[in-house]
Amino acid sequence: MEQFLQEAKASSRVLASLSGREKNRILNEMAQALRLHTPALLLENQKDMEAGTQNQLSSALMDRLFLDAKRIDAMAVALEDIASLKDPVGRTLDGWVTEDGLNIQKVSIPIGVIGIIYESRPNVTSDTAGLCFKSSNVCVLKGGKEAQYSNVAIAHILQEVLRANDLPPALISLIPDASRAGVDKLIKMDKYVDLIIPRGGAGLIKHITQNATVAVVKHDKGQCHTYIDKDAKLDNAIAIAINANPNALGSVMLWKHCLSMKPSPKMPYPNSKKPLTQSIPNSKAIPSPKLS
């Protein structure tokens, strides 16, 4: 682990020398590489899907894990969108002149090496890699074990683009030890890692926050509410609510007379044949509003 992080730290000096134009060109090449290697990505993702079926992952988790040509193209588009953004490095954020005539400026610079720990979505691998590369930061990634084959394939494609541009692959890499012990080592390597960003459930966030010696930027439990109206398309409403439930969604509110309504039998969720308050976690009925 230490040698791996030494290489990541050393590569940050190379990345800092790239111009904004060079970074944008390489990001666009990464996008095209994802599209070009769609068949290979689909094969690797199928391995994850088969393992997920064997491990009896929930249908919601399987949906997050799943890749098809459309989703891979969306990953490529995301990289192109990142390339189109203004370069965040070297921007003057603030400035002033002291009474002694000293010109002081606050200028944005890269953070350095960022460790990003996330769960089952394979697209997070390319999204976080693109954002870090754009901001001239090295990323050390630890994805969910459910998406192991997909994550390795995506990272390999991005690294091949780096190699083609005579850049070290350590700029974008997956940690060599993805076990819990490996993560615990990563979050204590403050000699090489400048920031840890955990992206996932409350248990993950709590563990990282309590055990890291590296600085941590975290999100907290969602405080958002979703209201399902009597005229809502129930299948869409349930899909949105369940997809948002792990982190962003605090509760779901329904019109009271919706309690007996059921979604379409085609809904791919295990509780879809039950009433809405049993189909969606953290949901509750509210009285129908009186209209004046």
C-alpha cells in the first residue's frame, strides 16, 4: 500500500504541469475510449451482475450496478461535460492590497492526492476520475466489491489513455487492497493522501470519520422529503423514491387515499405488489389537503 501511494503522490507533480487545454483533450479522449470499449465493459459488468444474482443483492442495488450501452455513453458524456467546464486551477478567488502596498491574492490550487471510497455504482469510477483529473488532483479509488469487475475495466481504460499521453497511470488508480483492512490503512496514510471523500451509507461515513487521520469531506444523512400526489405516475414515483432512499431521501409522504393503490406488477422491486406505504421505505400517509 505504501509504495502504491508513494507513486500516486509522485505523479501529482506531473499532473500539476498540464495545461487546461491538455487536460480537456485527454478527458475527451477518455470519453471516446469508454465508447470504443463498450463491448468489453458490458462483458465485465455481466460478471458483476451474475455475482450480484448469486449473492442475492436487492433489485435496487442491481439496478445501480447494471451497465448497458446507454449508461456507458452517459459516462462518456459526463467526462465531456467535465472537459467543457472552466479550469478550476489557477483562478484568483480573492485579492487585496495592504496599506504597505503588498498585493495579496487567494489563488485556487490542487489538493493533491484524494482517496475516494464509494459503493456500487460503476459510473462513479469514471465520474470521480474525471473530476479529479480536471482539477489536477490524483485520485485513489475504492469502489464497492459488487462492481469489482466493472471498476477495474473502467480504470484500465482510463489508464490506457494516460499511458498513450505519456502520463503515469498512478494518476487514476484503484487501491491494491480493497478489503476493510486496506481501507483502514488508506485513511491513515496522511503522509501521502491529502483528503478522503467517502460516498455511501451512514455506516461507511461513520467508520471513515471515526478512524481517519487524513482530512475527510463527508456528506450526512439526507433531509429531503418526497411527496406523491394522487395524480402521480406511481411506477415512476416508486422508482424515484427507492433510488433516492439510501442517502438523499429522509421520508416519503402520500395522499391518504393513495394507501390502497398499488403499482404496476411490472415494477422490478420485491415489494411492488404491496400498498405504497409498504413498497417504499420511510414512507407515511398524510391527510389529503383541503382545497378552498
